[in-house]
Amino acid sequence: MLTIVRIHNELLGTYGDRGNADVLAFRAHLNGIGTEVIDVAFREKLPETGDIYLMGGAEDAAQSLSLMALKEAGSLSRAVEHGATLLAICAGFQIIGESFTNGQGDVIAGLGLLEITTTPGKSRFVGDIKVASSILDCEFTGFENHGGATEIGSSVQPFGKVLVGHGNGYSQLDGAISGNVYGTYLHGPLLARNPEFADHLLSQVTNTEMKYSDDLANEYARWRRKVTK
């Protein structure tokens, strides 16, 4: 049984990134792996025993509230240190970095889980995005909508090389990866548009190769009806 933890969806759920948990649960189901999806609200205690943690996008005020709660608890940092996988999108990506600059021009210290810094861009980065994955032999697509430009340090590798769009800003790179921590600007939700990456995360956590379904659309529909009754 895998535990998937969706962090502060009421704050970090602006762009539908909550769907990443649904895709992980479905892909795991296709391979006979049971899952539990736990939604942890802003004022609730974050468990440290999850297998995969997910963070989504948000506006500035919500981003700051989420970061404040995560700093006070320290649970997410400890879970990652103990081997849990973390996928952070957009505002979540910025939160887990070294620092980001908010809308008032203040530099805010992040969780320090990735060696990245984010500063205001010259203009907003909005539109479709395609990147060549740095870890899989495929391309990922998504949608980006952010004002921050992110620089990555030498201890991380990019999530991918930007083919269409902006990604981190001006470097033709998107996101950052360090071990079991992944950050990117791709909404979509990311895993719904790129199930290969969902399978990669599941394989990493379970040490089991994921297999594809021949009739994915119909099987997904049946599974959704079952779990929503």
C-alpha cells in the first residue's frame, strides 16, 4: 500500500495539480498496487510516513502561507530525508528552493530541498510548454503560468530542456531534480499529460517496473466510477 500525500490543496490547488495524485493512484492500480491518497490541509499535521508527496501551484499569498506552515512543522523536510519522493509544481517548486522573491519584493527563504533561487522575471511566463526530459527518453508537455525566473545550482539537474515555452525563465531549462526531489513549472496536470513520468515515480518508490494497459481509457473510466461511488 502506497501513501500519496497531497499538501495544502486549498492553497496550492490553483491550477488543478491535485490531479497528479489521482493519476498516481490509477497507474498504481493498473499494476496491482494499492494506494491511499491523504489530503493534508494548511492547519493539519503533515505525516512523515508518506511515500510520495505532492505540491501544486498557487498565488503569492497562498504560497507564503503554505511555506510558513511547512517551515514550522518541518515534517516534509524530514520525510524527504528519510527517502520519500517529492513532486513540486510551480509555486511548490519555488517553496522547496533556497529562496524566492514575493510580490512585494521581499526575499523569502524556502525549505532548501533544492539548490534553486527564484527572482521576478521581466514579464510573466504563460502558455504551452514542452520539454525534453533529462531522465526519460521522451518529451513532456504542460502549461505554465508564473512570474518567477529560477536559477539552478550545481547540485541539481534540470527537469528538462525547454523546446517550447519558457520553463525556468531565460536558460532554456525547466525545473530541477535532486535524488528523490522533483520540481517543475509544468501544470496539466503534469502526470495526466505525461503518464510515463507517473510510472517513473511509482517505479522509483516501489522498485517495480510499471506496465501499461492496452485499453487505458476504458479502464480509467471504470476505475473512476468505482472509487467515486
